[in-house]
Amino acid sequence: MRRRDLLTAAAALGAAGLLPAPLRAAAVAAYRPLGTPQPFDYAWLKGQARALAARAYRPPSRRLPEAVRKLDWDQYQAIRFRPARALWAQDHLRFRLQFFHLGLFYDTPVRLHEVSGGEAQELAYDAAMFDAGKSGLAAAQLPPDLGFAGFRVHFHTDWQRDVAAFLGASYFRAVGAEMQYGQSARGLAIDCGMDKPEEFPAFTAFWFERPAAAADRLTVHALLDGPSLAGAYRFDIVPGTTLVMDVAAALYPRRPIARLGVAPLTSMFQYGENDRRAADDWRPEIHDSDGLALWTGGGEWIWRPLVNPAQLRFNAFADANPRGFGLWQRDRNFDHYQDDGTFYERRPSVWVEPRSGWGRGSVQLVELPTPDETQDNIVAFWNPADEPQPGQELLFDYRLHWGSQMPYSSPLAQVVATRTGNGGIVGQPRKYFSRRFVVDFAGGPLSMIGKGVRVEPVIDASRGLVELPSARPLDAVHGYRAMFDLRPTDARAEPANLRLYLRADGQSLSETWHYQWTPP
């Protein structure tokens, strides 16, 4: 999978420019327009997407100049955008946009437009916006209509570091107060995790609404296109301690879609305390996210720790009108990672909050094997129960929250650690195989539990025999530790689905821990 490479390359691109000569006054002049201004609003864009879906799909041209096509990793990273050429850099606004150059994995140009006064003006590519550095490119090698690969958003609180970036297919990402990139979102996922190639629809054009002088919100529109559908998107981006994106999507299928993934999130999990299968590294844990959090339409909070499976693993959590879901990095302790270069404890969590009723469907989780941290292997999304059909208009409105602090969390005790190991009783001969599961809970009403109150683990297993269940106080986390063994009762290698929560006198004390374990 190349998706991780795409995102890593985007993170490595800094802000600088392609002509080695010093910046001249002409280099900061207004952007050269391409064509004439056209009326624009979101309703018009939805009409364009509907009309596009009514026609046969035409793959985009990927013909790049030979010099650009042959750029290797280091050469591409050497290309820098000149900050003085950022859109709105001279306009005393709170936002500026810098653009990504084509090359390496990014071989499909996207069209960029500025919207002002209800009219959209396309922006022309100019080699003078970039500094080639040691890439080996020269302005004479580059055609004036080469185009751009994507863009990133800068906010007035720090002009050096970007707060959001859109680059590659329909991928985008953002940061909260930690200013640390991690997992990504996508406009859409199609047939992800199925026994056929996944389809990656792409944003082909963007429109940037010029913000007012004191505005702290940036509105970006995008046109999505792919073999199975076309779509119109609107993003309202508000930077902050937790960056918020309000997303509106209007989708128009060209053909039936077996698995539509709405609001997809993409992350990486190589190993953690619960899954040591690929732990051949000096660092204790390596992951962008450690669990899938769900708040169901019925009000239940679920925590599903992530794994790096030996084979593709797919799970669906059926629901109706979910209140939210997300891939979270719950563990924020540097000592658990010991990585002072990538800082996994700073990676943002992302929460998807539906802004309207989504009806019946399921939150689906796809976990893929990965040999190392350079490949994203986790995808989570909402899949509607009804298969999309040609001629439909599908509308989805939702809010994305990016950062270490999520807007909602369970009022009950939360899972803070999951560990597994050999079952049985220490010091006694093991007469059969079993697997031990240890789950730590903290917070919520656990601090109210007095001595003599019996806290019990409520455990359910889809197969196998549960043995040695227990729950006891754990002062180290100011909570409780639940433990149990699972003993396989047959030789089948089918996975066992496990559920666990804490209860006292019939009252639930914790969120529900979900896990899937495959016997050896």
C-alpha cells in the first residue's frame, strides 16, 4: 500500500521555493488568472457533480514532464514552496495557502480556484512559486500549465507550520494544539477491505473562499470523481486546540457500490501492549492510534483496541443513527513510546460526529498486516445499510475533531490498557492451552467505589470457555483491573469475539471493551 508513503512525503515538504535567484518584487505579484471568472456556490458544485456522474468516467491524465516523473524521494522533498507566494500572503488575513508541486507519487494535477464575491477564478501554475533546491529541476523544463498536486493551510498563530493539508487522491489531515500530524481522513472509501481492488476516488478541483480579514474559519470546496461516483464537498475549517472541520458531502453514484465508506479515517498500528506480533524494535510501542471508539445510537460507549493482524481482519458494528466514532490515540505517555523523533504520544485523535441522522448501517473497521510503521494499515468508516444506486443523491453532513482532546467521552470508566499473554495459574502445570486477557479501567464512577463493594467483570465470548474471571482495584491507574482466561474448546482457527465491562450491584461502571482474538 502506498497511502502511508503519500502522507509521509506531504509531511516532509517544507516551505521554501524553484528559482535559485533571490525573490524579486515580481514574485509576490498577484496570481496569474487562468480563464475568466465564473459564478460559484455549493449548489452549483452539486449540480456539476450530478452532471459528471451522468457521464462515463474519464480517468485523469497523468502525463508529466520526464524531469518531474523521474524525481526520487530526496529530490521531490527538496522542492519548497516560497512562503511569500502563498495565496493571501500580502492581504493581512488570518489564513494563507501554500501549494504542493507535482512529482513522486503525486502525478495527477488538481485545479485550484479562489472564490471572491460569488465568482471563482482558477489559479495558474507558476514555476516561480517554488524553489527547486537540490531536486535538479529547472524552470525551463516545466510547462506553464503543469498544475498543482494539492495544498496546505497556514493560520496566523504560526505561519511556519501548517494546520491542514490536502494531498493525494481524497486524502487530507489536520492538527490540534500539538501541531503533530498523524492519521488522515479521506473524502470517501469504496470497496475497502473486500476481495477485490479498492477504488480510490480523487479530489480533482478545489475552490477556496476568500475569508474576511478577522475570520477564523476557512471554507474549501472540492469536486470528487472516480469510476463509481462523483461528489461535491464543502469543508469549513476552524483551527484551534482541537481543530474542527464541518464537512458536507453530496454523492452521485454511477453504478451500485458494494461497500461505501463514509467519513473514512486511515491510521497506522504496528504494535502495542496488547499486540506484540510485529514488535521487533527497540521502542515499546509504535502506532498513530491505539483504538476505535464508538458512541452508538443507543448510547453505549465501545472501545475496540487495534491490532496488526497476520491476515486482513474486518469487523462491522451494526448501528442506527450513530452519535459518533473515531480512531483515538488514548495513550499519551512518552515513556510508552520512547520516540523523540516522531512523537507518537502527540499524534491527533479524530472523532467523526454525524450532524444529521445517518439511518441504519455499521461502523466498519479494516485492519491490514503491516511490517513496519511506514504503511497505514487501519481504516474505519460508516457504511450505510442500503447499497447506493445510480441516480441517487446521497447527503452526509458531519463534523471532524482533530487533536488530543475529544469533544465527547464516556462518563463511565474507560479502558486505559489491554494486555494479553499465556493463561493458567503461575506455578501450576498447564494441562491445556488458554489465553489471558488483562484490561485496565480508570475514571468514571470507579473513584466512588468503597471497600466491601463487589465489582464484577461481565464477560461474553462468542466461542471458547471463559475461566478465572476477576476484577480488583489497581491503585497505579486509580481504577480497576479485570482479568480472565479464554480456553479454546475446539481446534478451529476462527476468531473469538470478546466483550467485557464492569458492573456493581447491577449498575454498569465502564464502557464496553470489544476484542477479537484468533487462536493459534
